[in-house]
Amino acid sequence: MATSTPYTRFQTTLHKVLTHLDLEDGSNELFNEPQYIHKNDITITRDDGSTQAYHAFRVQFNNARGPFKGGIRFHQDADEDEVKALAALMAIKTAVVNIPFGGAKGGVQVNPKELTKAEVQRIAREYVKTFQDHLGPDIDCPAPDVNTNPGIMAWMRDEYEQLTHTYSPAMITGKPLEFGGSLGRDTATARGGFFILQEMVDRLALEPRELKVALQGFGNAGAHMAKYLHEAGYNIVAVSDSQGGIYSPEGLDPVRIYKYKQKTGSVTGEYCEGSVCDIDRMKLDNVKTISNEALLECDCDILIPAALDNVITEENAGKIQAKYVLELANGPTTPEADDILEKNGVRVIPDVLANAGGVTVSYFEWSQGRSGEQWTADIVDERLKRVILDAYKAVRREARRQDMTYREAAFSVGIKRMMDAMRLRGWI
């Protein structure tokens, strides 16, 4: 059997939906490969005077609906296949939430943790120099991703403005507030997922206090999601980060866990120092440590993968006890796992819908950059809720009408919107 890759996993779902849609001959081909793949080596001078080259790329999947949009990751394992898959998913995602963008993704094969701040800045600026002709507020608008942040976006904007002699706050999103960023951007991914979950729970007439939630991942999206759920009365029974996690059937306080993570670097920090844990205190609080793998299979109603891709697989999908899976991470579930979950009656709210709050508020930031306005946090929140719930309702209707899973329905909604734009442009 051929090895599964992020892009082949995307294509598996894509082809299943394209077959279902029964599109006219030839139009399917427009979704098989990105429109453009730009790649080059970027070279910087290290602090010690030596030079070093890093492989960099920008994959632009489809821009029928608007400028390309997608993050730039700095990671030693970022490769073309992964970035292609993420660019394709971003094209679907922007169409699902019906914002006027296409899909793209960028990467540099580098471990920024091994570089100084000055060296990271040189890589950021060199990336913009290298791909300058393919970037811009009306061409391709990047954003932060793995190991990139608002500060790096500020350097990139500054570099672009110097090179083009323009004022271009809308050429990149995820910037610091004082440099053209938007309020609400840091919480947007979790906030959008929370709005969808609340809508689903309300429609099913479920009681949040009776629902047990497990969160894999306690970074920006996971920690904010845990806080929103806790405030809304959900019972959070398990959380984890890269070093492991904790589980309590009686429920955990994510606010306290966050404080200990800030202090110790781990969600287990209240009870453990490294691998040494205070067993008596854990017994008293009815808490036990849990691995990331075990968390996925724990006794819960709602499972939220909010960290890595490819964690729910053919091997463990049958052991998942949750009735609902909300994907805050990109690509956490393989197509084989999807089939098993569907057979077992588990409803999956897919990443292209569940975590689309981030790109939605990026669109708000782009709009503010173009108009010179600064929206209040309340306006951002209110508009995010409207956009994300409109998308959820469109996917829910499509799933019911076409007898599809929510993932297939989200792809179907996105593909149809992209096809409409391509027809208007005369591409098909």
C-alpha cells in the first residue's frame, strides 16, 4: 500500500466528494494540483559571519475567489507535500466561510529554536525578498503559522514596504495590534470553534454541564477553547500538551492549569516535576496523568484535537468513546479513521469548518488594513459569530441534503463556491 501523506489524505476526501458531485468532464483536474508552487533557497549570514541556506517555498493552490491566503511556517520538517496539503485545505476553508480569499501556504525548512532572534529576522526578511513578486494585498496575503508570530509578520510587512515603496498594512495578517493587527485575532480559532460547538449543543438540546470534554493540545487554540468551555459550564475531564496530560472524571479547572503551565511549562505542573509526581495530592484531587494517546480514547462526550495532525488513525479510531469530535488542529483525522468514526456514529466537525475562525479574523484584519479602520473587540466577535455560524449552517444543510459526513459536506460547499467563481472567470 502506498504511504499516506498529507496531500494524498486531502485528495482522498476531495475525490470522494468530486465523484459525488458528478462535475462535468475536465473540471475535476482544476483541484488536483496547486496553480503555482514557488520554491527557492534563501541564504542568510549567521551571527558568527558564516552563511547558511534554507529551502523555502510558497504554494498557491487557487485564487478564483480572491487573493491567495495562508500562513508561513518555520519548521525543520516542513516539506512541499505538507505545505501543498495545507494550501489546498485553506482554499476549501476560505470558501466554506465565504470570505473573498483563495488558499496558500508557505514554509522555510529551519528550526528557529536553534537561531538567534536576529537570525530569525534575517530569514523573515529574506523570505519576503525572495517571493516579493508573488506577495501583496491583492495577490497573496500571508499569516503566522507554526513557529511564526506577530513580530515576524511585522518584519515581513516592513520588508515588503521597503522593497515596494508602499504603505501596505493589508499585505500580511497576524501582525501586532500597534502595527495594523486586529483585536480578537489571538483567540479567533478557539472562538470560532466554540461558537460552532455551542450551536450544535443547543440544537441537540444537550446540557453543557452533563458533557465531558477532552482536549489534546494546550497551546493558543486549546488553552483558549478550554477557558471558553469552562466558563460555559462544560465539564473538562482531560487536557494535554506535548509532555503529557492529566485526567479527572470530576473535572479540571483550565484556568488553574494554564497558570501552572505558564509557571512550569507543562499542564501537569501542579502535580508533577518532570516525571516525578505527587501521588498523594493527585489522589486527593482524583487526578491521574494520561498520555496524549490515551487521552484520545478516554471516557468523554466531546473530543477536541487541538495540536498535531494525523493523531486519529485507523489504529485508534475504533477505540474513541467520544460522540463528537471538533477538529481545532489541521488534519488530525485520517480518511481511514473518518470511515470508522462514521460507522460508529461519531460526528466529526472538520478542521476546514471548526478552526476557520482564525482565517475569518485574518480577513477582518485585511479589511481593516485596506480601509484604515480599527474595529472594536465586540464588533470582531459579533461578525465572527455571524460568519462562522452561517458556514456551519451551510455545511449542516449540505450534509443532510446529500447524506454526507460533515467533512464531505464542507468540501462540497467549498468546491461548489470555488467552481462558481471559476465559471464566472471563464476558467471552465
